[in-house]
Amino acid sequence: MMYNKETILITGATGFIGREVIRQLKDGDERLLLLVRSATRAEKLFQQYSESVRSRIVFIEGDLEQEFLGLKKEDWQLARQSDVLIHAGGAMQITQSSSTAERTFLHGAQAISRLAEEIHGSKGLRRFIHVVGYMSPFQQDTNVSGLSIDDVSRFVPPDAAPYERMKFTADLWIRQEAARVGYSLSVVNPSTVIGARPTGSTPQLEGLGLLVKAVRSRKMPVIPGGDRYWLPLVTNDDVAKSIVLLAREKEYTTREPVTINLVGDKSNQPNMKELLGEIAQQLHVGAPAVSVPLRLLSSVMRFGGEKLTGIPSQSLAFVTDRHFDNASAKQLLSRTLYHDPLCCKEILPFVIADIDYRLTFPEEPDGGSFVHGRFGSMVAWVREGSGVPIVLLHGWLSQADDLLPLAAELHMRTGKTLIVPDLPGFGRSPRINGSNPATGIVDSVVEAIQHQGTVSLIGHSFGAWVANESAARLGDGVKELIMLQPVLERPRGAARSFMSRSRRLTANMLKYMPASLMKKKMLREGVFEKASSIPQWYVSRIMAGLRSPRIANANASVMHAIYHHLPEQSILNDGVKLASSLVGIVWGEKERLHQLPALLEGGERLVRLPYGHHFPLSHSEATASAIAAVLAEK
């Protein structure tokens, strides 16, 4: 069947770059042919798109390593209808063997070049876009005529990893084929790719993730190369935008290959010392201070250093002291982007936090109809709706993921937009600096709401204190305030008060507490009213989160705030100040550690439930019903 619009075939469509390319192409009218190994698995990745977008996507099952891309005859003929080829296939696995790299990159380049030749001979191929990498020795002015693939060894170091060697061999092959056949070729050379704006989501952990993992585990004691060296970074949305602009460019075609180096200015990106310092600061660990020459470090890594650091020696090939010609990339990206092209300083803290989250929680929770977005300086789960948005704040030893069931229930009952942020330092949100993190958290929430506009604010536990403080400062910016099991006064307990003076001691105490002991304390203190109420995932998720120095420090800081910054319990009602927007309070009667402030006892705005402190996590339906009842009372 012929298609009356343009057809774009994409390899690597389910990968890190490919999925962002699809996201940016979804608002067009092109038919998208996606080469995938499994159509069934691939369909799940794009099921959040509208029916009109999914109707333009055609999955064709194949394999880059096979002849004719492993396509059936009918799918090969379908692929021949393409006007643009985007070749972004091949996983970033820098430790792969020579045979694997050859099959993935060289064989894939040979197969897709054959397809390109057939298309150009039958109807004309408008553009071939090949995604390679910024360290490729083949550039705009490189004369590749007369070279064979064996000549690649003249252009790369003798100790180059098979991954790099074969990517560059594929680059050479495709350049030569484009020149021989005569179609227009654009080569996109991204630097190390990090997560797209606005959230910095970085599921690909083979790049910057290797450094984050090493610093987090305190296995990066030195600075590779020193401050003259850098690891060039580029955001995934800049990479995808470049590819999409090239794919849709119809006026400018040339038989000469166009090389786009997606590398920022060295002066505008962090050097290795600054990069490792930023990672260490976000993770709340010590930063390396001693510089080691790159060549010496490479030798050490090859002879045992890999096992100590967890970083493959091949990864050091991406650290460089070079400057790169990025004029063509800047010119291309300046057409549509509102931010500085190839600048990633603003998003870097979010990327580091996201990578740390993924290292901490390898199995990402299913957000259902919720997607990740930004809420000021925080990352949040968001589900669009109508009316005044509801912002739902988590408490201590918790994160936004834990409140997703309650958020889903509230959306079902109200139809409103739900925003569930990770408070700073928790989940996927970067940490904030300052001597009083609790005040910093309130500042972040206030700034986010000021940018968002009027909201209804619901907070649980310590999140209720944050909500109350924020509402008091925002005035009419908060339409309704509901507090779930609010922690508004410091609890009694000399031992915890003494221990929580030291955040490091608190973090270590939490980190090394056995899961069985944690469960016992939860039941004894009324966090949950009975063992069966504890969600199966909750304790294991807490224990995993506390292995992250960043998340452990965030929890220790909140515990310090609870025991040392909240007002003391008083029967005179002179400590707690309530925001004027308060609509109601939902209180779990099985609570044993915290007390309902005397100011709130017997109030008409109080709803009691027969559960423990964490009822929003263990009884989401009942909590949503109670919230709906409070709103109805108003």
C-alpha cells in the first residue's frame, strides 16, 4: 500500500535516542517505519500516544545483524518506500566483543546501505541520516575515497575498543556508499548523551552513569586528566531535534556529506574536576581532588583498576582535551530552540539525580497514565485533567512513587490535573544546598506553585507541614489545603532527638537498620496499624533508597527538621500556625508517635480514619474518599 505522505524508516527506534526522535516526530504527518526486533514489545513503549499518532507508526520486525536487515520480502518492499532513512541502531555497550560490534555496526551499515541504494535507484532517497559519535575521525573535510574498511586502523588508536572501532568503520562504509550511489548523507556525531529536558530522564547508564555510579560508591578517587580534560555532554532532546530538523529539511540537499558535531563549547561545559564535583555534591559524597594523567590512568584501569572502580577502561576514550567544530550544529539547532544550543548546565543536576534514582531502584514503577514532568525545581508525576490542579506532597521516608495509587484515585474522583513531585533530594529531584533543608523545601514548593498558578495542596506527614507553610506564604495561590496525618509539632523522644542532631549519624542509622527491625518499629509506633497493611514493596523500597547517599541525606535532614525545627507540643496552641486556606485534616487514629495538635482536636474540618500514620500509602481508596468528603463539606 502506498502512502501519500513522506515515509521515514528508523533503526534503533526503541533506544534512548530513537524514542526521543519518535516523540518529536509525533506531531507531524510522516509515516514512521520502525525497525524492531519484537513488534509486541515495541508497541508497549508507544502506547501512551494518541490513536492518530499510533496509526502513523508501522513496526517491521528485523535485525541489523542479518542480511536484508532480517526483513521479510514484503517488509523489505515496504521499507523501499522510504524517503528518509535514520540509522540510529546499535546499543551503547562499550565493552562488547569484536564479533558483536562487527555484526551490530558493520553488518548493519552494509545492510542499510543496500536498502538505501535500492531506494535511490527506484525513486530517489531524499536523505540518509547516520548517528555515529563525536570521536569519529571522519569529518566534513575527510577524503574517504580510495580507503578500505581496513584503513580505519590508520585513524584510530591501536588500543581503541571494538565498540568505537566498528562504529567508525560503519561511518566510513556509509560515507563511501553515499558518495558512490549519490544520495544525500548527514552524519550526526553526538557527544555523551544525557537525559532530555525538562526532567533529565537518562535510562542509558553506560555513559555518564558509569561516572555517577563510581562517585556514588566512592570508587572514583582521582580526576581523569585533570581540569584540562572534559567529558562532552549533549541532551537527548538536542540530538533528536537535530535529527528531526535534518529529516524534514527538503530545500537543502547535497551529494557532499554533511557532518553535524553535537558537541558544546569546551569553555561552556564543566571540565572533569567540575563535573565530578557536581556529581559528588548532588550525591552528598566527597569529591575527588587528585588529578592523574589520562594515559597513566588508562594503564592502571587495564591492569586491575576496572575491578576497583567499576568503570571499563574503554570509557576513558570519551574523556578528551580537544575542541570540536560545532558551527554547523549550532546553526542547525538555532532555528527552533529557545535555550542555548548544546548547553546542558541547567539540566545536569536533574540528570545526576535521575541516574542515581535508576541505580537505586532498577525496576522503575509503572506510572500508568501519569508521566514525568517538571514542577519548578522538582521532578513530578503528572496526569492532566481539568480545573484547579491538585498538588500532592509526600512525607519522610517516602517519595512521589508511593503516592501514585492515591493520585490515581483522586484523579478518578475529581477529574483534575494531579501533580505529585519528589521533594528536593528525594526520588528523582536534585538536592538543594543550604543550612536549613526544610526551609529550602518550602521555598522550592512555593516557587513551583507561583510558576504553576493557583492549586489545591494536599500534604502527607512532613509533607503536610511543607504544605501548610507553603500555603501560609502563598495566600490566594492555594485554593484548598488538606493535611493528611500532619506532623506539625516535634514528637517526644530524647534518644531520637539526640541522634538526629547529626545528619550523618541519622543517615547511617537508617541505612544499616535491619528490615525486620524497621517493620517492628513501624508497627510499634503506629506507622501501620497491622502487618498486613504494610505494602509489600514499602520496606524494601525504603532500604534500597537509603543506599543512595543523596536520598539518605534527604531523609536525615527531614528527621533533623522534625526533631529540632518544629514547635514543641503545647496545650496552649501557641506553636502551630495554620494557613487560612485550610479545608480539612484527615487523621489516622492508630498513630502512636505523633499527636494531633490540640488546636485541631474536635474541629469540624477533621476526619478520622481507623488506620496508622501511613494510611495514604496503605489505604489509598479510603484516603481518597475521605479527601472527597472533606471537599464536599466545604
